[in-house]
Amino acid sequence: MPDLIVDTHVHIFDRNTPMLEDKWWPNGEEAPVEDLMACFVAYGISYGVLSTASIYGYFNDDFRHALKRFPRLRATANLPPDADAHAFEQMSREGFLGIRLLWHGDGHVADLISDANRRLLRRCADHGWHVHLTDRPDRIGATIAALEASGVRVVVDHMGMIDTQAGIDDPGFRAILDAIDRGRTWVKLSGAFRYRNPQNAKAAARALVAAGGWDRLMWGSDWPFVGYMGNVTYRDTLAYLDWVEDGDMRRRVAALTALDFYF
């Protein structure tokens, strides 16, 4: 295991977090930042990136407080399309560095070429922010292309979550590999436990290591494993790094690429 590890995908929430009622809910479970940092100490994790989710709406205060307390954290945020430059400047100083588009299960998504979203994405690009993306296999190629055209960098979640019958031969996964080649898209080696077909996860990991392991692939745990709490351990997710067989490349995936990107 590498000496230096950056976890690029974790969540925090507690019973006081005002989550949206029309979104999925973590069943009354809690994941306070204190538990996260204790987990980092137990497993030798040096830095972490807090990932927002659709259930937070535009409430980012939990992250704001965590960033102030723990300087080795960074975070993504949910922002409305009319967020102004001042909001980006303030949040950048606080340690925010991207927005998340979480559309994997949504039938209706925002129009990325609308005037409002073009302004939002342009502000992301102007402030060096990225877009953290989860989308459906049939849409992800077009979504990445639209984001790239806006000038932002893209980070694709959970190896793309292309858990289809075609697996890595799915056009959506091929679009991710093509985007890696174009140089403005990164992918997280994370979320394998969310695949219905474990073979799809393993095949995706192998293909991504071959395509982007040296500079476009980063590792994340998805702690506290919402929906799988009690069935997945942090050590289970660290084992994803074993899919990166070359030791020097493993250090890149475990930490160095993420340090360059987030810190």
C-alpha cells in the first residue's frame, strides 16, 4: 500500500443536515466529519475530498465548517445556476473547488447549453473549478462533450458506473476513454461495490488503468458507503488499488494525481 493516500470521494452528514425530501435518504444514518477523520487516521489517509450529493440541495454549510476545521480537506458543492462570481471567490478561499452533477438515475436533466448553465460553467472554468459527474450510460458521452465545450475540467465518478450488459464495450464507456485521451477528463477508481455485476467493475478498472493510470485516474472510497453501510469496509475499497499493478503508477493513482488536481 502506498505511504501517501488521498481519498477523493467521501461524504459527511448528520441528522441535522437539511436534506431534500424528494431525494434518496440515508435512512437516519450519520457520517459526521469526526468519524471520517478518525477513519483517515486508522488507515493512514493523508488528504480527503468531500463530495456533495443531490440530497443536500444548495446547503453547503456542513462542508464549509469541516473545511475550516480540517485544512487537509477539500470539497465540491451544489450551486444554483445564478451563483455569482463573489460566491465562487468566497468558496474558493474556503476550500471548495468544484460542483457536482448527479444525474445517474434522473430522467430529466438540466440543459447545459442554456444561458444560465453556460454562465455557471463559465464561472467554474474561470475559477479553476471542475465538474464532478455521475450520469447514465446513454447520456454520459454527450454530457462530457458539452462540459468540455464549456471549458471546465470533468471528473467522472465511480469508473463511469457503466454497469450494462455491454460493460466496457458500451458506447458510454468508450466515450469516457475517448474523453481521457482528449486530456480534460479524469476518472475516479471508486464505487466498485455499487456495480450489480462485479465483472463490469473489474473490467472497467483494468481498462481505465491502461488508459489513464499515469495522470487521469484517482482513487476514492465513497465512505461511509451509503446504501451499503455495514456490508462494505474501508479496507475493501483500499483493495481497489491492487488493480493498479505497477507500483509507480499505484502511487500516482493513490495520491500524486489527486494532490496535483485538488491540492
